[in-house]
Amino acid sequence: MNLIDLKGSYDAIYSLGHNCLAGIQLRNNNLRPFAGVFDWVGSPSLPDVTQLLQNQFAGFLEKSNLEFRGYASDKDLLVSDNAYKIYFNHDFKTNVNTPTNLAAYPEVKQKYDRRVARFKDKMANGRSLLFIRTQGTIEEITELEKVLSRVVKHDFRILVVNHTKVKGIVERNWPLQRVCVVELPDTGFGTNDMFHVNDALWKTLLSGINVTD
């Protein structure tokens, strides 16, 4: 699938990780009317994201699976969901939570339960959905497409954005029916610069794409 084939309107557009980049770019381009499950978490392991989707979020963010991993900043704890290798670095504030007492857990769980419920509703009822994943191999994306084909009831497409030593936007032709793959420059990748250094390229990527909700 080519980039031009993604152009059009969608009932919802969701980031599938691997970090906040896709969520930030959707927000910057007015394509994110509500927060998704993966917008503000770290989800570096795509196989675990795919497993979470296949499991319909069963066991997600269960307190028994959470572990304090350190400090994401002076204001945020870094907490992992070890069942799915999801990392929460914006949700557990240091003025409320401690490494041994996640006091805000009930509120955080309720927030994500709402996001999961909306996500599942869109998968069941959305006529056309777009999913965006940054960083994924052809093997990982092949499995993701298979799982989404089972859990999404209607039409969907996947935009994969990998970061490599390229200049500009480079399309890659992977033999997957519902997948468009592009590569962007890896300038600043792995640092905070990555969230904005390719803003102009993301604007080009997402031009001609609209969300109806």
C-alpha cells in the first residue's frame, strides 16, 4: 500500500506506540480528538502490543503486574506493566506516589479503562480506522495485521513509520495488503528532539488524512 492510498477520512486514528511520537504528531495535526491507550506510554515491544490487542486488553494495568523502575523525571515515576512491557512515565506523579505506594493507581486505572473501552468500541463499530506504529519489522507488522484483521470488525489500515539513515520521506513496498511503510530520518532519535525534529515531514505524511469523530 502506498502513502497516497491512506488519504481520506477515518472514524478514528490511533497510535500503537512505540512511544509518544505518533500521539504527539496526531495532536499537532488535529487528528486526535481524544487520547488513545498508547499515546502517552512507552511500548517498545511490538509483539507485546500485538498480544495485548489479541487479548482484548485482558490483564492490562493490573496492579499485581506493576513495578517501579525509577524516575522518568523529577515529577514522574517510571512504572512498568510487566505483563505487556508497557511503561508509564506520565501517570504516576511524585507528589502523590512513591516507589512503594502507587496511591494514584485507582484514578490511573479508571482513566485507562475509559480509553480501552473507547478503543474497543471503535474496533467494533468504526467503519474505517487508521493505526500508526513507529518502529516495526516486517515480521512484527505481519503479525499485527493478522491480529487486527481478527479484532477490527470493519476496514482498517496501518501506517508504519521507521527511522533510518534517509533524507526526507522514503516509502517501502512491503507485501502487506493493509500496510503502508515509510522511513523518516533518524535525526535525534532516542532523544527528546525526535518528537519535533521531523514535524514538517509528519505534516506531509498526514496531509489529506482526516478524522470524522
